[in-house]
Amino acid sequence: MKQSVILDTPTSQFVIEKFSSWYRTKWTPWVPTDSNWHHYRVETFDGKWKKLWDKRIRSGSILRKNLLKPTIFPPRNVYYSVLKWLDPKSLGSSKVGNYCLGGSLIFDIDVKTSEIYGDETIEKGTEAIFNLEEFLTKTYGFSDYACAFSGKRGFHLYVKDFDPFNFGKKNAQRSRESIEKEMRTTITRKVLDMGLTIDAQVTSDTRRIVRLPNTLHGGSGFLSVYLDSMKELKRFNLSKSIVFPSGISIKIKLVKRTPRISIDNIIADLDDSKKEVEVPMSVAILLLLSRYAVITH
């Protein structure tokens, strides 16, 4: 995963305080089915990557206990493995052996819009997800889907009824991981050949980690939201991703040209002059984390 940019000290202190408060008082942990077979990893605000202390994360309460540890807390970004593994904590390079237990097929779509963040992001993202779902259903017969909004520009589509052995016979001479990789790569190529835009590495890389739902995006301060059906995706809007109050204004200083922001009923057309402005806290944290602004005192 790409490392986040380190923030200046006053900005970092402000954002860390807000993240800490939210994780302590508002956070409801989400874990995937068979959570104890997944690998978890955290990026901290000083740019370091940390594995969780417990060997297996069997529940949301164990996840909470691990993320509250001083060496990690508060996390800037929280990730987990797409696939399940016999020894999840030791998961790393493919050079290090580990037994793959399979998992959902996942697709990552990053939305490019004229806005840094806004309703246009959701509209284009949901359209792309539904187009991808239609292709996968018609081509492969998949029918069990879930989605996740990353908290900024990304959407994930989970194919929960994917089974690599439905595409070929088991081969005792090959590992489960190699079969998984081959089938995922084959489907990825088909999707790309149809002109659908996805991050190919997320789908084909068996050891890939993706953002854990119900955690904050370290580049926006918005919540990653899990949607367990396509019907939920149709009803989704950005207000469900806002966790910091929009009724409180924060003074920040713009440091570069800022794209338009349109979130629910919040619209911010900020010019490119380097000046101090007051914006809702949710917008302020977005701009601070995206390095469009710094905190002022």
C-alpha cells in the first residue's frame, strides 16, 4: 500500500486528537466472516506499518483491544487481507510460505472527478460498480455481492460466491494460492478487456490488503462503509460517511488551489489564494489530511 504523507506537527496534533476521540467514543468495530483467518495491518500517523499484537482477531472486541494499544493508537489507516490464511499474522511476501484458505473475489474502483470529494464521487462510483456487477453476473453467473465505500474515492465490490475450483479441476500438484491467483488474474483480464476500469493488482494479488470497513480513511477523515447488498448501495449517500460534526466551524489556512467540495448540503467553492477560511469540521479535516490546508491557532 502507498504510504500516507506525514503532516506538519500542528495539523497532525489536531487530526490525531479528533481521530483518537472518535475511535474511543464512537467507533463500532467491523470484522469479516471468519475474521480469525484474516491478516490485519495498521498505518500510524508517523508513517509506520504495524501488525496487530494478537495472532488471531476473532471478534470486534479483540480488534478494539489491539487498536487501542499505545504503539498503534490512533490508527491513520486500518487494512485487512482479502483472502484467509492458515497463519494470518505471519502473512507477508510471497517468498514466505503460508497456506491460503480462499476468500471473496474483490474489485477496486477509484473514481476520478472534478471535485476533491463530493456527490459526484458517489454517482460515478455506484454507476461503475453496477456496470461491473452486470458484467460479472452475465459472464460468470455470480449472484452474491457486497460493496464497500473506502471513505474517499474508492469503491470495493465483493463477489462472495466466487470459488476458483468452479473454473477447473483441483490439481494436487498445485497450491491453493497458485490456483486462486490464476483464476483471479484470468477474470481481471476479462474485465479489463471489456473496458471496465479497475485496479488489477487488488483483484489478482492473493496477498493484497484493503481498507477495513467501519474505520476512518486517513486521507479524508471519512468513514469506510460496508454495504452488504446492492440494494444498500442504491440507498447510499455521503452523509453516512461523515463522522465529524459539520455544525462546528474550524479555521484553516489554504496552501494550494482547492477543488470544489460538495457533500450532502455542504458546498465549498474555495479559491486558490493562500488565505485563512472557516469551514465545517468535516471539510476542514478532509482538507488537512489531503494537504490542501494547515491548521491555524
